[in-house]
Amino acid sequence: MTSVGLVWAQAHDGVIGADGGMPWHVPEDLAHFRAVTGSADVIMGRRTWDSLPPRFRPLPGRRNIVVTRSDEWSAEGAHRAASLDDALAQATGERAWVIGGGQLYAEAIEHADVVQMTRLDVTVDGDTRAPRVDGWSRVASDPAVGWLTSRGGIRYRFETYRRAAR
């Protein structure tokens, strides 16, 4: 059985998106995302797929599973799934990473055992929020205290959460 992880970047108030995209640019977070997801399967909603720059679709080196209700939808390099359960059934390997969007995160968090969050020290307007990680334990933070600063001046840190014992 494939285990499930969630990976996202969030600003204050849990904002993860605005108008179908990320309302910030933190290159270090993009590199972290690539390192976390590695060569594992990635599961995303169709709008997240659409938000990726065309030159990055499909995300290279990873099996891209796209959840959509449309039976007609297809895209080169993507594997269509009708639901999160269908996507998880298609996943191979030890871990699959759910990479967005908000609705899929909210559904998938019940299946996950790890969350890799980039916490951004910024307040932005947004229309999509991350699920809360109440009841989860933060097991790692880089840096352990304080913040790193991106080339663009945004302060951030990488945090790892594990589900508390059920």
C-alpha cells in the first residue's frame, strides 16, 4: 500500500493560493518541492494541473495523476483519475504526494501520514487555504528557530508534520 504525503507552501492565515496560482515566488520553495516529491507519484486536481506552466506539464521525473470529474479530460503525460480514491489506487511506489489544490488537500489529509509545509512569513490575499494540521505533531523545522530569507526577500521555513497516534 502506498503511503500518502501532502506538500504545500502557506502564508499567514493558511493561504495557499489566489486566482488559480500562488501569490508569491519563492525559488527555494520550488527546489524544496522538487526534492520532497523526488521521483514519486504526484496527485493533483485538474485546476492545479492547469496552473502549472505548460513547460512543466507533466512535472518531470514523476508520474502525474490528475483528479477530475470530467470523463473526457486528458492531457499528454497525465493519468486521469475520477476521484482521490481512484488516484490512490493508481499510485505506485512507497509514497504518493498530493500537491493541490485546496479541495484535494482537505479530502486527502485523512489519508496522509506526513505533511511537508513551507511556512511563509507573509500576509497575502487568497481564495484557497490549506487544511489545518491540528492534532498533528511538528517533528522537524529548518531552520529549527527563526527563518530563512529567499532571494526575493520573503522569510520562510520548512516544517514537517506527522499524524499524532490515532
